[in-house]
Amino acid sequence: MTMKRDLPETIDAGALLQLRQLGISYGAGTADERCWILRDLDLDVQEGEFLTIMGSSGAGKSTLLNLVAQTLQPSAGQIAFRGKVVGGADIPADPGSSRQIGYVTQDDNLLPWRTVWDNVMFPLTLASKPSSSDVERARRVIDQVGLTQWTKHYPHQLSGGMRKRASLARTLAYGPPVVLMDEPFGALDAETRAQLQADLLDLWASEKKTILFVTHDINEAIALGDRIVVLSGSPGRVVLERKIDIARPRDPELIFKAPTFAGHYDAVRGCLRAASRP
Ligand code: ADP
């Protein structure tokens, strides 16, 4: 049995994103009879923060991102964005939160019959004719991800790393302040992955985004994150929050040389192991 707090309609702005007693359940019956994937999850994400999210398989990491993206509706609790409650059981979901939230999934989901340029522009053409500033931003992010020479190519003509870059550019092109990334580099070889991690850190520093990044790789979580949170499953909630005090700029390939690396690694690994024990 969990104690419920009264939830206000607005939350004192402080953090950019505030998740309060957030829960999602499936099945029928009373609250205690339903199957809770996440329950009573509290989490604040600061503006400009790079938050990495870990947890064993099935702990609810993707579900958490889907709730923030509003592609799933919470069964309980609230999500506030800049102090305004935007998500809750009684609030109609607004997927993507009116261009406030971008989502880079594990698959790049590029449209095979469109060029890189047309793929990047695609979300911008859905609602209305893209503005000149949309086109300008698309050009800039394509340049930032190193694909300027490849705009006329089709997805099948690109390497896995380049497809990932195109997918990242497509998300950044519509300028969302928050970017959700669900194991985006999982399927790449080690070298391409390290390069993309370094490029992502450069992009994050220049574009000043708030990033929620799910990964299974502790090195990656430490190399990228300002903070790591670990979820435990059944039902999922935050069991560890750890600030990563390693100075920036960071070189993801050499992150293990940072003096505090081993302490962070051991703490996160210990927590993941404990969370995955039956
Ligand atoms: P993770 O990303 O941490 O691996 P997920 O968020 O994908 O975990 O899934 C968390 C749990 O929610 C899993 O046990 C999964 O089976 C369950 N789940 C996801 N979607 C549904 C659904 N529509 N109905 C019932 N259970 C679901």
C-alpha cells in the first residue's frame, strides 16, 4: 500500500521536467490489482541537464521515455514541464508535447524512399510549410552531424553511423528543448559508437538541449551524463541517483581514466546487480 499525496495543478518551476508519483499500469481491477510497470516515480530533470537512465531489461526505461513523450498516458501522478502540468491520468496526451520533446529511438526509422534532406525535413512539413528558419536550422544540424555532403543520398546508401546521424538531425531540426534517446547507439560498432558519443556531447554543448538518454552501458552512462538514475523493476522506480562529477569536455573513449570513474562504475554496477536479483 502506498501513501498518496495531493497533487497540485502547477508545480513550482525549478526543474524543467518534474515527474511526481508517476505511474502506469495495465490490466483491470482496483489499483492494487492492476499490474504496475512504473509506480510512485519521482524525478526532476534540470534545464540543460544530460541525464542517463539505466536499469535491467523490463525495468520500465522505455515506458518512462514514452510517458515523457506523451505517447503513453500515465495511470497516476503528473508530469510538469516548466512548472505547468502537461501529463496525467485526466489530461489528454499531446504526443511530442507540441514540438517540445524530440525522440530518437533504437531504430533510425528513416523513410527509405526519401533522401537525407527530405527525411530531416519530413517532421517539419507535417503541420505546415516549413519556415525559412526551419530550413536554416535543418541545414545547421545536418552540418553539425557531418552529413552536408550526403543530403541527396538515400538511407540505403548510408552506413549505420550515418543513418544514426541523420536520425539525430531529423530530431534536432525541429528544435525541441528536450531530446529523449532510447539506446540510440546500441547496434553500432565500438569505434562508430565512440565517435557518435563524442559528437553528441559537442552537439549537446552547442545546442543546450536537455537530454534523457537510456543505455545499458555503464561506461556510456558515465561518459555522457551529468547524472545517472537507475530504475528497478516490478514496479519500476528510481533506486539510485548519482551525480557524475567528471569535468567537461570529456573524451568518452578515455573516460575510464578519470580519477572518480571507478567509484561511479562500482556504485552503478552494484545497484544494477541488486536490482536484477529476483
Ligand atoms: P525497459 O525499457 O526497461 O526494458 P520497458 O519499458 O520496455 O522496459 O517495459 C517495462 C515492462 O512493461 C516490461 O515488463 C513490459 O513487458 C511491460 N509492458 C510494456 N508495454 C506493455 C503493455 N502494453 N501491456 C502490458 N505490459 C507492458
